[in-house]
Amino acid sequence: MGRTENDTWDLASSVGATATAVAAQRAIASQGPNPLLNDPFADPLVRAVGSDVFVKLLDNQIDRSDDPLLNRRAVNEQITVRTRYFDDFFVQATESGVRQAVILASGLDTRAYRLAWPAGTVVYEIDQPEVIEFKTRVLAGLGAQPTAERRTVAIDLRDDWPAALREAGFDAHAPTAWSAEGLLVYLPPEAQDRLFDNIVALSAPGSRIATEHMDLRNIPSDWAQKLTQRSQRLGSDINLAELFYTGDRNTAAEYLAAHGWAVDIRTTDDAFAVHGFEVPKDELASFGEDSGYLTATLR
């Protein structure tokens, strides 16, 4: 079933299931004697969602060995590159003195619990109320404690989230580190522009943002369908072709540069090479030519 204007979801369906899939990837990359990641909260969160396919992935009950893109090693390396990029973004931002972070569409992100935030840092998490409630409840049940002052903003990004963020204590006069991880592809073009409009309006000089770098105008029309078919053969019921919004739109780099932000792009090849990995030789391994990750700073 495709997206509609006022659609809703939980962590086992639609866009919410993609957040659970990413958490499952982090959990798997955190397994073993020499894990690539250290996210102790991802596994119990995924198990609490209760989706059979993700639990089987955690327990290595699905054979992915013959898929060059979706085998265990390839997925572990890909999620490691992505997770460390955004981890490093927040670490570097706080090292520069930023003490306010906003995680947009936070899903099952656990950075407020696992990063070593400097004293005085406030981390705002924005997501739908059901998602916020679920994660908060499960982590509390585990006895997990945030490592920063965590403030949740339970609201859909299609609603007036800037007002809700301000009500939660957000200071628009202080520099902010924003993350939009795994988000833009699920937004229609006008919604992406509106999101960045709001970020720009709320950002003081010295603010930073990290997101994926991709030009959705140039992605092959059957890219999401092919990836869906590959993942569904392994048991997934997520239809990315129904969730992605492609076509004509501004790229994040174009938008931010036009609004006075200094943009730095790390290509997928370079992002993998930083960790000694190679991008899988597969047509679906990246969001098109020159895709990767982007950090921008407001001058």
C-alpha cells in the first residue's frame, strides 16, 4: 500500500518498519567477539517490536550468503559506515562547543543513551508519539539512562514541530547539531523543502546538519523496486517502492548552499574507505552516482 497524505505507522509497518530494520542492522553489527559497532540497546528494542523477520535476522536464521549486497558482512559494513558518520558528526559538533542536538525522525536511534555527550548537552528527539513512547518505555524497562539531557518531542514532522520543539525548551539562538538520517527519501519534494525551511529558521550561526547526500532526480526509476524484490526474497515485507519519493527536487546540498551553509560531501566510496571497507560491486549499492553523506555548517 502506497503512502497517503495523512498516513500513520508503527515500528512494524510502513516507514516505521524501516527504522526497525536499521536498528536490526546496528544490533547485528554489534554482535560477536569483534563487533564493528557498540549499540547494546538495538537488539532489545528490535525484539520488543516483535517483527518475526527482524528477530530471525538477529538470530542469524536467514541465509543471506549468496547476495552481494544483503549478505551479513556487506550489511554490517554499510550500517557501520552510516552509524559512525552520524556518531562522529555529533562528537565533532560537541567538541566545537555545540550543546544542543536535534535528531529528526529519531525512530529507534539510541545516541542519547550511548554517546559520551559533554555535560550540559540537551538532545531533542522528534518522532511520532507512538514511536517516542515505545522506545522510552522499553529502554526504561532495561534500566537504560540517557547520557545527555534527553527531551522528547512527540509529533509528526508534517505537523508544527518547530513550535513543539520550542515548547520543549529549544533555544533558536544557540548553535544546534541537526541530524536527518535516513529521512529525506521518505519525504515528498515539497515536504523536504519545508523541513529545511524550518531548520534554517531555527538555526543560529555555527549550527550544523548531517544527512545523506543523494540526487533523487537521477536514481533509476526501478531502483527501489529492485531492492524491494531482493530484500523480499529474504523475508522482508517492506516495499520501498511504495515508500520512497523520487523525481524532481532540490538536493540537500543545493538547498543548504543557497541559504548560506558551507557544505562538505563525503562520497560513498570515501566513506567506506575511511573504515577500510569497499563498496559492494552491485548496482544497488548506493543512491546513484556521487551519493554519500553530507555535513553543512551555517556560517
